[in-house]
Amino acid sequence: MTPFDIARSYIGTTEGPGPEDNPVIMEMYASVGHDWVEHDSVAWCAAFVGHCLENSGIKSTRKLTARSYLNWGIPIEIADAQQGDIGVIPRGSSSWQGHVFFIDRIEERWVWGLGGNQSDAVNIKRYPVSKLLGVRRAGNVAPVVALSIEVVQRKLKSLGYHEVGTIDGIVGPRTSAAILAFRNDNSLPLVPIIDVALTEALEHATPRAIVPTRSSGVPTDSRIITASNAQIGLGVIGAAGSVGSQIVPALAEAEHAQHVADRVFRLTGSDLWLSAALPWIGMAVFIGVVIYALRAKAARIDDHRQGRTL
């Protein structure tokens, strides 16, 4: 959708009644980087225009001042203005004040503007053409290619936001948490969405900093480390026990056995070497358990220090 199409879809949106705030308008402030705004009574014509631009993939001025759009895009002669171009007119008594809107049409001495904060609502209203301070078009504002959810998840994980979870292309609770954490670290509006601001920040972001206490610490209450310690202890005890005990009774007692297999063991001498080897085999198994447990413990500690775990 074009910015004008998006703007048209908001026709009829009004400020909240009395002291209440319309959450749709509050989201407009946030989408252009001004989530600090507390009430929709703050002038929002520029927020409305910026919100529509950003949601169509075009970078706005990200300012709340209408006249900021006099330096946006490229200038257009009034006679060449088209539907969807941006118009700016003065408003108020100060030189910095103004009003910005999307041009719907120009008829003789009137310009019809589709804008926000026009009588506290989104509508189409006419203004004298003579009041136009300028008409701008997004000629030199390159469209932003939106990143897929999978790409965003991979970038977040590569930057150290491991709470993003599985790369599955779904904005679930874990991905939303990672997006909010990244936005907080990069002073972006705290909304769990993938917009132009997030996309640009991901392209230039540095890896997430890890606090010193974590980078050199050991995780507490870790079930993996607890289990690893138990396996290490069990393995050491088992290895010691294997060496000092007779794991397999002497197969030499096969002289009393009636089974053919027992006789084969006895005739081939397997009872002698097997009874001698099994304790060492048992010890090797227990040592393997210890080594595996040590590696699991070390990996868990490394994940903690690298910030890969919560």
C-alpha cells in the first residue's frame, strides 16, 4: 500500500474523548520514535504522516514538527503536485509551527489535504493554495526493504539476543522479548514490531554487551550443572570400584556348568581374559561418563558467560 492508501484507511480516527487517549494515535507517535508522548493532545499531524510513510517502507523525518517535511524528499512545484504528495502550511503564531498533510487534490485556489489532527481527527480538509509553504515528494527517499522475520531472528541471535529462541519465522513471546530488549538497548520505541527504525538499527548494531559479573561467573540453580556434578561423582566412584572389585565371577567355574556356551568359554580360554578385562572396561565406561559430564558442565558455563542463556 502507498502512504496515501494507508492514510486514507485512517479516515474517521479521532482523539480519545475527554482525558482518554486513542491507542491508535499513541501508536503513531511510537512508530516514528516518540513513545515518550503521554497524551494524544500533543500535535500529531507529523506523527500521522510519518506513521503512514514508515508503514509503507519509506523513511519519514521522524519528527513531530510539521515543517521538518520542508526538507524531506524533493521539492515539487504546486502546479505539478499529485495525489499523495506532501503539503506543508503554517499554523500558529510561531515561525516553527505548521501543519503537514497528504495532498488529495488541488482545485483552483483550494488544496484538499488528507491529514491527522485536523479538528482532532483524520479527515480531508481544504486549505487555501496560497498558504502552501512547500510541496514535497519522496523522490530521493529510497524505499526500505523490509527484513523477513527469520532474518531478524538470525541477526538478533548473532548480536547476542539469544532469548529470541528458535529461528522459526514466528513472532512469538520469545522473539517479541528479544525485539524489545534490542530496542531498549538502542533507544528505539518499545514496541515489539519490525519497522524501518529496527531494520536500520540492526544493520549498524554492535554485539550485545555482557556484564562483567556474568562474563566470568557461573550460573546458579542450573539443572545441567547439578546433573553434571552428580555424574562426575558417580563416575569417579564407579571407576574406582571397577578396579578394586571382581565384576564378573570367574567363568572358570564352567567345570560345573552344564550349558554348552559355558563349555565354549572354558575351552577357548575366554573366561580368563574376559574376567580380567571387564573391570578395566567398566572403568573406561565410568571415565567416559566423567568426561561427558565435564564437557556438558563447561558448555553450560560458557553459554552463561557468552549470554546465550537467560
